[in-house]
Amino acid sequence: MTISDSVLLAYLDDALSEEKIAQIEQSIRSDADLRLRIEALVAQRDSGMHSLGEIWRRHRLSCPTREQLGSYLLEAMLEDSSDYLRFHIEVIGCRYCQANLADLRLAQDQAKQSESSVAQRRKRIYQSSVGRMRTFPGDN
């Protein structure tokens, strides 16, 4: 299996699917030449030689902000933007954005659980105090 330098750079950036990463790691273990190529790519990157594409990928310029991901989760964005985010997350499979979205979903679920427990606590307090409330003269 021939692996291009761009795929190796994506591997180094953790920008590939888990399946592809596992395949590349297996290849690295068995191929000394591939290990040398990766070392050369890392050295080139560390020396300050960058392509425009590499800068774009490294700084995740096509990734939405966390705020945009939150709006996407709440379905509170324009259709075009929502379509782009869906494509970026589901088709492109950006692991960085998938992780951010999973974190936001978890926070949203925890907030819902917290709201639910507060409502249940208020209901219990109200029900436990209904018979203890005093009535004032003139109240029916």
C-alpha cells in the first residue's frame, strides 16, 4: 500500500478516520522506509517550511467555531451554514469538530438533567408543604 505524504501529514495531525489511522500505524510498524519518511516530514514541519494547505489544516481554518457548533446543535442557524457543518462533520469526518460536538451534546444533556432535578425538587417541596400552609381570615 502506497501512502502519500499528504496522508502521512494528515495522520500526524490526527485528521484521519480511526480505521485509516490504524492501517497507517500497522504500515509504520512493518516498513522502515515509511518511518524515515515520517521523520523527514516532521523535521520539515519543525524547520518552518510550510505550504498553504498545511497551514490551513494545522490551524483548522475550515472548522467552525465552538459557538457555531452550539448553534448547529440547537438548530439555530441558516440552512446553508447548517448544510456546510453537516457536510464537514458527517462527510469529511472532521474528528476535531466531532469531538467538540460530542462535548457540547454532553453539556446540553447535563443541563437538561439539572433542570429536571430542580423541577422535581421544587415539586416535592411544594407537595410536602401544601397541608402546612396557613390560611388567613377572609381566604376561602
